[in-house]
Amino acid sequence: MRRIPLIVVILSIPLVIGITWWLGTRHHDFLREPTATEIETAKLRATSELIRPSDLFVLEGADSEEPPEPAPPPPPGPEPVKPKPPLIDISDPTSEAPIDAWAERLDLPAGSFIELASRLESDAHLAWARVTWERVIDLADSSPEDLEVAVRAIARIRASMPPPAEVPEGAPAVGLVVDTPEDRVELTRRAAAEASEILESAADRSIAFSAKVRADESDPPVLRVSLIPPGAEDDPPASVPLDPPSDPDIIRQAILRAAYKLIASELSTSGDLRTLSTPREKETPAESLSHRITRRAWATYAAENP
């Protein structure tokens, strides 16, 4: 075999390099910056090559299938069964239902009263159903959800059981006293009279409310609401000061809202009653007074203000 002359080899080297460079790079512009698409494509290609190992590192006979998926977790076991609350037996649901029924049964959970009240209401024994729902409101272990269920039930039942037409003779009396700016006395007098009627209805005519409006001489003047029992006019009463509204409807709502706060504060000192619950956002003060204060709570309030 003849040897290639040295001069040919020397001349072939730059020729091969030049041809390779010309064929492989003549379409590329090395002075132009790559576009965002080209950069993203290069990143994706590099990422895929890093995730997928090269065939150079694959051993013959090795299992190339993907690893099996992990076994699913075992199904959860059955949830523990909550014990049912003890049932309350009522011998004659057609008899008169006292407003303090089961008041001494502090050992019973709210669930017992909810079960019985639901059963009585479905059987149309509304008088006993109402007093049973009231015990849910009075109990100390009722959850906020329990309370809202009971409040809605009281609203349903009261729609079918209106209060008496008149306050009985000898019922406790409470004065609704409202101090207001002098230029709004007449507006406030009408609103206070309506608020007094709503309070009597909310209390099932068990308390006689009377309205009294006075001109406020403070500077600046405010709307001040007080609940004063007879004989306590000279004592400094608890009151709720408010910015004086100029609309009769707003004045009435403000008076009732203040009355609810005053009654809730008074009942909070009673050891055997739950603190009155907070009204819902769109609940009117009249609804709060009618549905969140039980007849037993009204009786307790009247007894503390003879």
C-alpha cells in the first residue's frame, strides 16, 4: 500500500476543516442574540435530556419499564359512632306546658332537648315544642349551631302562637326612658311608643312597658336609652348612648337594639341562664327580642326588676 504524500496530508487538513465549518455553520448567525422562543426550546430540550438518561447508560437486560405506582392507602376504618343523647319522656304532651319545664335538668345535653322538640313540633304539640326549644337556648352546653336551630324554631312556632292581646293586671312594669335632642322629641316619642309595644309583644305580654321621652340637655346631645323599673327613677340607670338619628324608623330600631343590650347585660348576672346570643347580621332587633329571649328569661328579668 502506497503512502499518501505528506504535502497532500498537510493541504487536506485545512481543506477538511474549512469544508466542515462551511457546511455546518454557514446558516448560523453567531452575532445575533437568540430569541425567547429559541431559548425556551433549548431549555426544554436540555430538561428532557436530563430527565431521560442517555442510551449510553442503559445496561443490556435491565428492566426499562417504569416503576409501578405505589399501592393506594388502605380505606379508612368506620367512623366511631357517637352515642345518642338520652331521650326525654313526656307523658302528656296535650297538657299545659309551664315556661320553666325541665329547668332543673342541667344534666341533659342540648341534643336531648333538640330531639324531643323536633318530635313534638312534627306532632303539632307546639306549646311543649316551644318550651323545649327554649331549654336549648337556656342551656349552657348548647353550641352556636344548636342555638341558631332553636332560634329559628322559636320564630316558626311564634308565627302560629301569637302573644296574648293584653298584659294581665298586676304584671311587672318597666319604663322605657329615651333622652333625645330637643328638636327630635316628637319623632322619638312616636318611635319609643312603637318600641314599647314591640317589647311587650316580645315578652309575651308578661311585662308592661311604658315609654317616656325627655329632651337631652347634654352637649353634644345624644340619644340615650334606659330601662327603669317603677320606684327606681331617682337611681342612676344603666343606659346605652347613641348618635341621634333623624328618621323615626331608624330611631325605633336604635331603641330596640339598645334595649336588647340592656336586657342581655341584666340577665348575664343570673347564674342559671345562658348569656344571650349575638344576633345575626341581618336580624332585626325586634326578631332578636322575640326569638332569642325565652319566656323564662323574661320572667327572670322581671323578677330582678320588681
